[in-house]
Amino acid sequence: MKDATSALALAELSRYGLAADLVPEPGLPAFEVRRTHGKTVIAAPDPLELLYGVYDYAERFCGWSFFEPGRDDFDAGRVKELPDDGIILPAVKPLLKRRGFIQEFPFGGETATLFDWMAKNKLNYLLVWMKYYDDLSPELKKFAADRGITIESGHHNFDYWIPRKKYYRSHPEFFAEINGSRTHAAEEKGDLLLSEQLCTTNPALRREIAANMLRYCEKNPEVNTIALNPNDGFGWCECENCAKFYDKDRKGDFYSVSEHVYKADRIYHDLLNDVASRLAEKRDDLRLTFFAYVNYCSPAPGFKLKKNLAVHMALYWRCINHAIDDPACPVNRHYARDIRNWVHAKSGGEVNIYEYFMGVNFYLSLPMIHFEEMFREMRWYADNAVDGILTQFHLTHWSVYGMNYVLMARAARGENASEALDALYEERFGNDAPAGRAFYRYIKNMLLKMGPCHIPYPYALFSRTCRKDFETIRTLAGELAALAPENRFRRSLVIWAEYMLRFKVLFDDYHAGRLTEGMLDEFLAWIAAQNGAGVFVDFRKYRMYFGALRECLRTGRPWLHFNLDWEDEYIRKQEKLLFRRCGA
């Protein structure tokens, strides 16, 4: 075993105090753990599966827990007695080929622990912003590669390939024409460049994008997957040539938060076809990825996913009370149709699901209990020839959404739902597993009783729940923590429950006309004081989000979400169609 991954598997055996023989068996579909004459044998078809087998053996039988990055836990009470002979972990082919995360924050001191955790949970793909990949050291790239992790340098990146600072003066025609003028983003808009795109039909622009991509891959020879994704938002070009690719009367859809703009599938997918062909002429080993999102969710007529193309289908503002394939859901059933359309368009290419198992960034650590549904969804994806599952995540709110991340990893590998859930509750709560299960069940039932659907943003949650619900959650969290006062995870659940209650009180005070800026400041100060609790995302997001509420307090504008007119209108329409208020 001379390769780096095999050497790592041997080193990890020693690190965790395990005794086992590692045996290559190319015919297996995945790793298998067996006992032979009182000895443990981990067999696998390749070095990465051997590594996965080591971790699974450690966690399932030897008392180790790999729940959170950088926090390996050992509990002697969870060490299991093993038989002398027989298969104790049968080889099960993974349901989905690509399993991983979408990182929307820079690499830092915890990057190695993240890569380590991903391997321990058998995740093999990380989608990052190009600006963050550019800062990733060669040592960390190797650290990820040794653990079988493919890193895709991508995300929203029109402005990365054609940066305005470089091109606007010399080539203003490269940028979208809106109302007769070429867009010129203000400096304060930052890297997202919301709703400002390129003039995608311009032949010179297409040549320049392809040339820049090829230069990028020469500079980064380890990269063989790159992306071409619009800047976030809308704002597609309306010049004479671009206008031929859309009909302003053919609007987007309610379910994908885009019925206020025209569909952009044809104009986007024509660009993708052209750039993919240019790349293939020079580098047939490169794969071009792209998003299906908002007003370009489904393939344009005749568009095919060729072998050098892969789509990341984003389920933005999906319903989290239903599984994605549930025909009873007026939101998710449309996304399920889009997924089937993408699979039907496959001609050697791939379909990956871009998920939000943390809600979305501005759901702000509010509850998303999606445990059982994940197993149903992963099975449905596999049955419908989907290739992968990726989810957004943050390290700083792991206590809130870590259960989702772990269960997503296990579901995507094909584990049994009830066995995986039982094992995770036992791992997290030991003898108090029934109390832990009751805590999460209460929150899940609260979400379900709000009405048939729940879209993850704060207004949808707090407009349909009662204060007593959150008081009960706080009580349950306190009781769970009291059973093991030294347990860090349980203490963080108390902070999470207190946060949800305080947020609900703030929401109700606003709608009762009692909220002041001073009260808002107190709430934000309390959040800032909980730094390191494992509950909150970057505090800057809270200042940004509640800046919209502060503006409403000052101007009298109704506060719904983030003070974007089109988004507020969507919420108002959804309130009529899907919401049911507390006590109704």
C-alpha cells in the first residue's frame, strides 16, 4: 500500500487504536468489514473505500464518534463485542456518486478539520467560490486529495471570468444592456453583483471566457472541473441579439421565486453549449458545471447534458415539510419535474442536486428537521439517475444543523433510515436517546402543524407559530441538558432554544407595534455574546438581515424579509396560498 490514501488508512488505524487487516478486493462494490478467526478484516475495492471502512469500523463498533469537525469523541460504553467470524458490515454500493458540501466562506484554520470530517463521513465533493479556491494552499489541496475529495472551483462567477475592473473600459459591450444602457456595477455591490449579468450572445465575450478558463486550468493543473454560473439574481441582457433568446411574456415561476422576471434558460444554455464546445476543442478532459436556479431551472428545449457538462440543480426556497418528490406539495413537485427533465437531458453528462439543508443563509439557524425525508429523497434521486447531492453549510452553526449534515451523508451512501437515526440518537445522547428524540420530534411537529408547507425564511416560521411552542422547546432543551450538564452539545441546544424564543418575542413585539431599536440592539448583543456556541452563522449576516428591520422601524415600511420588493411580493402571495397562522 504505497499510495497516500492507503497510507492514511493505515495511519488512521493506529490513530484510533484499532486492530484490523486492510485487504484490497477489486470486485467489491464498496468497503466490507468482516471477522475471520477472531480478527477484523476491512476489505475494499480501492484505497478510498479502505479509508471509509476504517472510519466506519471505528464509529460503529469501537466507541468513536465523528459527529462534528475537529471533535472526535470516544465513549467506552459504545464499544461493541464482536463475533469471531462473519460479515459485520456488508458492502453496500453508494446510492449517489457525488456527495458533499457547498462552501460559501473562505478557507481558514478549520479547513483541514473540515476535510478530515468529510472523509470520516464519506463525503467526496466540495463546491467553493473561485475567489476562495485561489487562496487554498497546495498542502491543503493535497490533504483533500488524499481523502478522495474533489474540489470544484466555481459558484456564481460571471464576474470572475469577465471582471468589470479589467474589461469595462475596453469592452463595455461585454456587459448586459438594460433599458438601453450597459450595466456598470457600483463598487459597493461587491462580488455578488446581484442582478447584473453579461451580454452572453457576444461572440468575442464567449471566446474570452473560454480563453480565460483554459488559462486558469493551465495555472491550476489539478483542476479538471470548472463552472460557468451567472452572477446571483437576474438582470439578463436585453440587447438586440440577446433579446432573440427570450420572450418577456414568458415569465419565471412562483415555486422558483422568479415569476416577476422572464425565463433565461435559452439565453444561458446557448452560452453554455458554445463555451463547452470551445473547451472540448482544446481540453476534452475538462468538465463544465453550471447552475439550474430561479428563472433557469429547467433545460431549454433541445438542450443536452453532454459528457463534459454537469448541472447543479438548486432547490431554492423549497418546502421543507415535504419530501422533494411528494406530489402533494405545490412547491416541491415542480422541482421534482425539473430534476426529471434534467435527467432526461443527460447525454453523457451529470445531474447533481444543490440543497439547502440549513434552510438558506438568511434562515439564520432556525429549525429545519428533515431527517426521515432525506432517506426517501436520496432513494428517489438514485432511482431517477441523479448523480450527486451537495448542500450549503457553515461550520459555526453545527449544533443546529449537524444532524442534517450527518444524516445526508449516511442517506446518500444508502444506509437504512431507522438504523441510521437510532444510531445517531444513541451516539449523541447515549441512555438519554429517547429524550433527545422527543426534543427533535416536538420541533418537527411544530413545523408540521403550521400548515402543509414550510419555506425556510423567518417570516414563514414566526407568523404561524405561538410563543408557547418555543417556551416548550426551551424547557425540553433544559431538561435534556440537565441530564448531562457537562455535555457541550446539549448546552448548545439550550442556547439554540433560547435564541428561537427571543427571535419569536422580537417578531411578535414588532407586529404588536412595541419593538424599538433599543430592543433590537439588545437582541443582537445577546447573539454576539454567544460566539462559539455552535449555533450562529457569521454575525455580520445578522447585522445585515436585521438592518432591514431597523430600516422598517425608521420608515414605517412593513417588514417581511430583506426589503426586496419582488421577494416581499412572493412572501405575500405565499401567505395567501400556503400559510396558516397560529390558532387558525
